[in-house]
Amino acid sequence: MPSNVYKNLIDFGDSLIEQLGNVLNVLMIALVCVVIVVVVGRYFFEIGSVALQELTTYLHATIFMLGISYTLKHDGHVRVDIFYRNFSKRSQALINVIGGLVFILPISIFIGWTSWDYVLASWSIMETSTENNGLPFIYLLKTVMLIMPSLLMIQGFISIIKNVTVLYSSTLKSIE
């Protein structure tokens, strides 16, 4: 495959994850608003809503699960940075490639594989809340369990390719 195709795929993946981050920003604002409505309703008007309380859970889970790939893209994930920050760019790239191949991709595959039947079972019965006035689409929330590892794999591949490029370019410089 020509390098332009790789670059276009990487740019598309980067753009997809970045746009997802923008959507998650809006969902975060929505989450804050729903929580405020729940709190004000409960403590000032003595009104409760099971659906709104479940919506906070749905929004939180969606933001958390889909935000994982965005966080990886912006290198905001938790890392033991005691030694890493002092390494050369080449050593950091090597660690990132190994981390992607050993951790990110296998964990993404494992999560997708183990979630598949669980999500399909939920879809097969169009699972709804067990609460009378709860939200009727738990199966959609559970679908995020398949979307999350897919997005994480996309971002993992992008990260690996970018870091292999750093390794390759630094190797070429050392040969010259």
C-alpha cells in the first residue's frame, strides 16, 4: 500500500477520534445539566425521576468508555512517568510501540470478544430498565462496550504507526 494511503487512514482516524472528543465535550455539559436538574428537583421540589438518574449513569458510562481513545490520542492516560520522560524520543517511541502491541491491542480484542455475546443478548431481547419509569434502551448503552474497544484499537494502531515512523526516521538518521 502506498504511503499516501497510510497517511490518509491515519488522518481519518485522528479526525474521527478528535470529532468524538468534541461530541464528548457536549455530552459532559449535558451530564452536568442533568445532574443539576436531578439535585434541584430532589432537594428543592422533592421530585425524583428514575429516568433522569439513569440518564446520568448512561451519560457517565458513555463519556468514560468513549473518552478512552480520545485520552490515548492526547497522551493523557496514566503512565509511570518517572523514567519515561527522561528517555530519548526514540526510546519513548519504542516503549509506545511495545505498549501498543502488548497491552492496547490485546486488551481491546479481549474486551470486544468477551463483550460480544453480552451485547448481542441484550439486543436480542431489546433490554430495558428494570425500573418502571427507567430508560428503555439499555441495549444501546451496552453497545458502547463494543464501540469502545474498536475505537481504542483504531487509536492504538495510529499510535503504533506514528511511533514506528519515529523509530524508522531516527534509524535512518543514525545510518546517515
